[in-house]
Amino acid sequence: MLTFAIGDVHGCIAKLTRLLDRCLRHAGERPYRFVFVGDYVDRGPDSRSVIALLIEMQRRRPADVICLRGNHEALMLEALSTGDLSLWLLNGAAETIASYGIDDPAALPQRDFDWVAALPICYDDGRRYFVHAGVNPAFPLDQQSEHDRLWIREPFLSSTRDYGRFIVHGHTPQRSGLPELRPNRLNLDTAAVYGGPLTAAVFTAEKTEPVAFLTDRGDDAGW
């Protein structure tokens, strides 16, 4: 079983479809699953199409397509639940709303709202712990707050702690366009919405660390 972990999409539907095609060609006849680490919406051109594609992928293969919640999905849920759009609008909501062709965010399709509301915060495959932003080094994995897992940067990014799992996350864009691989974690946010590639890490059951990286550009040789 291969696991393809994919970083922050942010409405970049063209990059996502190209990357998914590369992943499927890489898998060939081998079984595979996808784990998306969140931030499907905001800032990019077509959040609506990204959500529609992920919903369809889960419909076809519900056990093998895992979509985690990111902080931008949390912002969307909070804004639509409370009616206070101010913080969401400061973080790229206008592009998401425009992708639906609506003026009133309350007109967002109920199906999409329900899908976002049901997204889990983390996924543990026994070797790796997949989460959007990271974890707080001061606490064990079973005592992490939702806020930290969606929003944390420091002290997580500087920590060398062994968590008992390899942490796979996004959230902090790497302007180099390259994933950040460290002994205890992997950051897959390669700034797709800022002009960087959209990146997938390839994992196997035999090795904890990634065995390869794929991008929508097909420029992963030598990584």
C-alpha cells in the first residue's frame, strides 16, 4: 500500500488534477491511499472545484481518501456558523465565495458545508501522524488541542522532539517550493497558491520516511 500525502491546495484545482494524475501513474497496479493535510479553500482560483473533486474521490473510495481539516476550513466554518465573516475575509475568503458564483456566503451549498464540518483533525497510520499545522511539543499526541493542530508554528517548527510518530503536516508555506524534511517531521506546504508547486510525499508500509516526492510540475528528479 502506497500513501500519497498532499499539501495545502488552496483552490488550485489545475495543480491538484495534474498532481493526482502523476500519483496514479506512479502507483501503477499497486494499492494506494491519499491523505490530504487540509486547506482546500481560500486565496486560490477555484475552491469550489477542489471540494467537489475531493467529495467525489471519497464517494468512490471512502476508505482510501482521507481529507483532514485545515485552519482555513476552520475559518470558513466559524464564519458561516456565526455570521461574522471578518477574519475569514482577511484570509482569502473572497476567492472562495467568488468560486461559488454567489454574493451571500450563506448560499454556500449545504453539501459542501456539511463535508467541511465533518473533516477530521488528524490521521495516525501507526508510523506517521498526519495533521494540518503540527503539534505542541509540550504534550503527547493524545493530549493535543484542536487549536494547536490547526494553527501552531512555533515551538513546533523548531522542535527536534521524537513524538513516537513521524509528523506530516502543511500550513507553513515553503517559499523555496521544496518540502521541508526533518528527522521528526515533514512540511508539505510548498506554496502552491503563491506560485510554487503542489507536492505529494510518497510513503510505503516498510519505511517511515517518504520514499519519493511528486509535484504537479513533474520536476521532482533529484529530491
